[in-house]
Amino acid sequence: LVMLFVKYISDKWEGQPYAPIIIPNGATFKDMIALKGKTDIGDQINKKIIAPLKDANNLSDMPDFNDVTKLGDGKEMIDRLTNLITIFENPKLDFSKNRAESDDMLGDAYEYLIKQFADSAGKKGGEFYTPSEVVWLLVSLLKPTAGMKIYDPTAGSGGMLIQTRNYLIAKGENSENLSLYGQEMNLNTWAICKMSMFLHGVFNADIRKGDTLGDPQHPRGGELMFFDRVIANPPFSLK
């Protein structure tokens, strides 16, 4: 997921002064390619690529590319990360094309990867991935329109908010006038949500981190904000 994110933003916005994503010098996919085969490749990816991107764009709790329990130790880690980078070097994975040609497909691919991640991670602590077909049904029942404020208090990876935006596009309405808000307490999932928003071309969503019930992050004038629609898959299994 993160490798896809780094490749995408590098192809799209490297060197552009007013890009929606800040890409610090030395933190592009090309800089990641230069680390292939190095004995400390995992540590260098963390320090030179992930950390600068995380700090510049407020993406906390990014995964550890030097985790021996997931990537192996020594030569195993070097080969695995080097091969992964090589896969994304494929000229067919050029995301510098215009939005109509690539972004929807990329968003679908990202959603697929998130689903695989959710299925393999198991279901614990009330964290459930909501199938896109179910989300589309919910959005269709809520019938959002342009200009509305939509809120997901348990945003997860952001699928419900993104599908709300896609619903407007399918109806031929201007999705730019849609205000999307969300909150997510799992910081890893929150980071994935932020990346997913960017990869789907959603740059104005207000996604906060924290426990929605204990520390709601969308107050206005000392009271909770009101929204035109609230869409969520609450963690019913939590005590």
C-alpha cells in the first residue's frame, strides 16, 4: 500500500510547486530505487523516504520497512524490498497520466489491496472492513447531493466517504462541492485512509484521528457539528 502511494505521488507531483502532496527532496520513488541492494535498505527507506513524507504530510504511524518479523532478516530483507521496488519500476506503472486515464483504476486497485489486508489481518477490536457493495447500497439509500456535509465517525480506510463522492460523480453532479468529514481511532488505519483519499483524488476531506466517543474532533462553537448525512459501520463488538 505504501509503496504504491510513494510511486503514485512521485509520478504525479514530483517537482510541482503547488501539488496537494508535499514531496521533500530526496524522498521520491527514484530515491528509493537508489537504495536497492543496500545492506541497510529497510532502515534507509524509513529514514530517507517514509519519515520525511510522514512529517511533511501529517501521516503518522506509517509501517516499518525495517521490521524483521515481517520482511525477514539480512539478505532476505534486502532481496524482498529490492524485488518489491523493482516491481514498481515497471514502465506500465506510470501514474503521471491524466486523472481520467488512471485514478479510478488506481483507486480500485487500492481498495482491493485494503480488502486483502483486512481479510488477512483478521477481525479484532471491532475493526471490520465493509464490502464495497454494501457501502454502495448504503450510499444509494442516503442519496447525498452536491453541497452536503457527510460524516463517518468510524472512518476506517475511508471507503464510505469515497463511495459517497463516487455516487455524486455517477449521477453527474459536482463532487467538488461535497464536504467530507471523518474520524478514526486506529492510527495505522487513519494513515491508510489519508493515503487512500489522495489516491482517489480527494484532497479536501477533513479526517481526524482519535476516539470519536471519548474525544470528538469536529466541534463548532463548543458543540458537536451537525451534518447532512452520517454514514458508518460502528464497532458494535466493542464494550
